[in-house]
Amino acid sequence: MIRVLVVDDQQIVREGLVALLGLLDDIEVVGAAGDGEAALSLLAEIPADVVLMDLRMPVLDGVEATRRIVRLHPGVAVLVLTTYADDDSIVSALRAGARGYLTKDAGRAEIAAALRSTASGQSTFDAAVSRRLVTAMLGTVPAERWNNPHGLTPREVEVLRLITEGLSNAEIAASLFIGETTVKTHINNVFTKIGARSRTDAVRYAHRHGLADG
């Protein structure tokens, strides 16, 4: 069982999340709090594996609460679930130590998958957040390393990066919360644009044009 603490200042959202997660066989909601301070008080008494954290709350906001949880309870992972997907919110949460970031457009299946992924030590981001992260990363890559002569879209760059990490189509689909058919379409588009005949060709292209990590 994955023990989850729900933190959101809106009562209707908090109660809805508790009810929604309560329907899942492998997830146990161990508590709910309306602000970061209350969450910390609960964590001092109730063991949890993941905190599902809103960001903008009274008393103690989600960013500072995340920072304290990471410091005081290193075995507890924080998964952000918020309305906001602006760069400042995303970066602040990740710098504070959040392991994943979802917007409240996410459905039950997506939230459940993210909780399981976060509990297992993986980082999880929804599609909108992933796009913003990729855009931000590309904006910080030195000009001599970033070269996209074939006009790949941000999502195609995401897929290409995951290919360079050795992920299968199924793993890419799970990482980006899209279907395998959509992944195959993106890969076909990438291969067509860059003239690749195999994943090995694609990986070489990514490294040559500064589109791969490391």
C-alpha cells in the first residue's frame, strides 16, 4: 500500500481527492491537511510515503512545506498537484525538492500513476509541465550545443530525449501520459525529419545536435 497525505486548502478539492484515492486498491489516504503547517504536524504523527501537495495555500505554502518535508522527512516524496503551471511555480517546487508535478487537469488514472511512480522513486510530470521544462532547458543550452535544423517540435524533442535514455515506446508513453500509438507517430515524424532509419541513428543525431542529456 502507498500511504498518501493529501494537502489542499480548498475543502471540496481535498475531500474529492480523498474520496477519489480511496477507490484505489493500492493507495491508502492516511490524512488530509488544509495548509503546509498542518501537513507537517500530521507527518510528525502519521507515516506517509507520498504527500500530494497543493502550492498556493495560507499559513505555509506548498513550496516551503515541500522544502521542510524534504529536510525533516527524507523518506517522504512530494508530488505537486496544483492549478498553476507557470515557470516560476514549477521551478520553485522542483528546487524545493518536489519529485513530481501535475496540474489539476489530471484525471484519476493520471494521478494514481503519478503517485505510484513517485513512491517508487521516479520523477513524474504531466504533459503541460514537461513541455515547459523542455522549453526552459532548450532556452538554457549554449548556442553551439543547441541546433534543431530539422524543425522538431517540443514534443518531438521530448520523445527524442527519452529515446536517448533507452526508454521503450511503452515507457515513453507512461512518462508523457500519452498513448503508445501517439508515441509511434511522434517517432515516425522524428525519423522522417532527421532522416533516421533506427533508434541508433536518432541517438547519434541527438548527441550531435545537443538534444541529449550529458
